[in-house]
Amino acid sequence: MAIEQDLEELANSVNSEKFQAQQQAFYAKYWDKFEDSDESTLENTRIHKEYEEESEAALVAIAGEAVIARVCEGMEEYLNKGRDMGEKPSERIEQTLLVLESMTDYKIFKQTMLVKKAAAEDPAPPVRIVGKDIKDMIDFEAAVDAIAEIRSAQGEWKHAGDMSFPKKGGHVLQLETRPVPNSKKTACRFSYQMNLPYEQFAVAMCADQPDRVWKVGEIMPEQLLSDVVKEMAIVKICDNGDIVFKLKMELPWLARWMTGIPSELYILERVLYKPDEVLFVQTPYDFKKGAALEKLGMMGFKQFHMSADPEDPSKSRITVLETHDLGLFSSTTVLMHMNLWPIDTVEKFKKSKIFKERFGGK
């Protein structure tokens, strides 16, 4: 395809020393102006506009206006054809598309600035994310046993990072890692201290009624949704009580390429209730084949455990256990940013109607 030649030419420009120097200088100039919050200041949007103009001018100067024009004109057809044929761009082209997307999509630009800010505060190599294939179907029962073994296995966890959110309820996130025996993967333990009593936290997570009878067609409450997950509904109740959810996702086209996450996907979930604690197990699911999957894009098997904070009854704790090939993440900060959903869920819940009705909004 002619556009592939233009994209390769553009990739040469994006990877040129001149353009990289321009990008790094811009990030260094402004990264401290961005905060990890839902708010977007006028200054932030002005900076994004400046980034658009400077990056476009730099690419035009290096690659030429004709190449840029042809890429813009043929991009949609190129992406649609690649998706229909199950093909994906080369890594070089993906990196180029990321720059183009950052030039036009404020959310991606802001996330890039936050990653650059985190890297500046805690130096690490630049982000590199690859790998989007659907892995083989797995035995769900065996996977449950395997991750339980990882959780209970002896061995020291290595501290890998901390994040605190004074502007988002005062919650705290810690990441620890350790090798998985006989595997190239690494066990990742995300520990959250949530600034919310367990009684309220359980309601936020829809885990406050052990005897609740779920029904096919039920829509999950708004606090479990996000800018990415737009709808979550029950589509199947298994004979053993496991639940299958259908998620409708809304991702920019570049994010879909990078993460391998489709616009619709299914999750198989098992919930185990104990006094004052709940254990969830989730994995991607092939609805047509009725089978659990080891991995779908960057989404894989995970376990999370929630309980009251044993040291402070005004707080709750949730621990998420996943396994990852950390070779795909040159910065654990990126991995932590991908796992902020409990914090977002709680903050949305505190603004919800049900929170005000049941707990007085306090």
C-alpha cells in the first residue's frame, strides 16, 4: 500500500534525532503543569494546542507537507482494512501513530505527559508495550488454583512503587513483585488502602450481599464504569454460579492497536464470600466457545481480595494479584497507572445517589 510507504517515511521522521529532541524538550518544559485528576485546566488545553502546532510543524519540516497530507487522507481506510484483515501495523508505525494520536487526542496527550512526569520523578526507561495476541483457552479451575498458590507461596515480595492520591480521596497504592516459579512471568501485587469504611466499600464494589441472586440482563452501576468501560452487563449465569459479563469498551483506535482490547469483550467472574472479606477471580472469556482465556490483548487472569483495614476501621483494603511479562513494561509506573480502577470506582461511588441515600453522603 502506498500509505504504508508514507507511514514508513513518517516513522523515519518521528525517530529522527531532530524530532525526538523537539519532543523531549517539549515534555521537559511542561510535564510539571499536569496533575493526575479529572480536571483539565485552560493552561493544559493551551499546552496541548501548542504541542499540536509545534509537532506538526516539525514533521512537515522533516518529512514534507505532501507525505503528511497523504497520511491524513488515507489513515481511516488503512486502519479499517488492517482491522478487517486481522493485521496490525509494525512497531515502528505504531510508535508513529501514537505521536499522531497525541497531536489530536487530548486524553492521550495528557496521559503521555503524566507518564513523562512520573519518569522524571522516578527515572526509568521509556514505555514500550507490545503483544496483543489472544492466548489459548485455559482450565478455569486450574487457573484459580494456580493463582491461589502464587498468593500463598513463600518468598519475599520486592517493593516496586508507590502512588498516593491526596486529591482523589487520600487513597494509597503500592506495587510489589516477585518471580513466578518455573515461568518467565512476574507476579504483581497491587495493594490499595482505600479511604472508605468496608461497609461502604463493599457496596461500591457490588459485594455487600452474599445471598444476592444475579440475573441475566442486569446492568452494573455507574461507579463500575469509566471513560473506557461504557457498559457492563450480565449475559450468562453458569451452573456453578460463575457470572459472565459483557463489557462495551470505548478506546481510541491507537489504544485498541496497542492493547489488543476489542470494543466488546466478555469477562468470567467467580466471587467467594467470607465474613468481612470477599475474593474475586476474573479472566477474559470466549462467549461463543464457552471457554475461559488466559489472555485477551493485555487483559489476563487476575484475583482481587477486599476486606476491612485491620489497623483502621475507617479504611478498607483491596489487593489485586496478576502476572505479567515485565519485559513489555520498561516502567512499573505505567503498570500502576493501568490499575487505578478501584480508586476511580470509589470516588464515583461517593458522588452517587445510592451513597447519599444509604450513607448520607458523608
